[in-house]
Amino acid sequence: MKPMIFINLPVNDLPAAMEFYTRIGFTNNPHFTDQTAAGMVYSDTISVMLLTREKFQSFTSKSIADTRNQVQVLNALALASKEKVDEVTETALQAGGTIERSALDYGFMYCTSVNDLDGHIWEFFWMDPNEVPQEENQSSSSQ
């Protein structure tokens, strides 16, 4: 079995959060969905669990961060192209998200940063691994 990641996020309005994530490319898994939680699948290895704040709180003794004013985590999602980054960003904005940081273009990498409806940050990025700057060989010695 491939390693999988499940990102658990507290949300204020479960139906609205489900709609937001559906619009940016996730699909709902009804087997992991009820009145307190929604399993949203991006791929066979990436899922987001949207949990009401009450349900989320039942998993931890720590207080839940106010993600509109504090950052707990930056979620980054690799996409197939710069155009796809712009497309998903625009869709997220149309679905009620807000820009956290405008697009950055490093040549080998292009990214945007969007807040979802609850302030959780999603970075959408494309990277060309063939163009990633390589560090100079620091171990060469002169003889």
C-alpha cells in the first residue's frame, strides 16, 4: 500500500467547506461523511477530512487555532502546470477563498497562496524538477 496523507481541518460551516473543496477539484467520499465530518478526496493518496470544530476538538486537548489570524500549517499542492495553478487559484477565489500571497514565479517553480473559507492556507504550485537549481559541489578538494 502506498503511503497516504489525510489532512484534518476544522471548519465552521461543513456544507460550505465541502462545496469549496469540491469546486477546487476534490470529490466527496460518502463512506467518511456525516453531519460532523466530510472525507474529501484529491487523489488515491491525498485526502482532506473536513471536521466541525466540535468534532475536531474531540481529537485533541489543545485549543484550535484561529486560522483567520494565526497559521498552524501551510498546505502545498503540486499541480501539472502554471496554467493549472492559475486555474485552481481562480476557482478557489470564485468559491469564496481569498488571496494570501500573489503569484511568485521563480522560473523553475510557480506558486500562489490562497485562504480557504476558514483561513486554512493552500499553496498551489508547479515545479519543473529538471530546472531546479543545483547546489555547487562543496566537497571537491584541490590537490
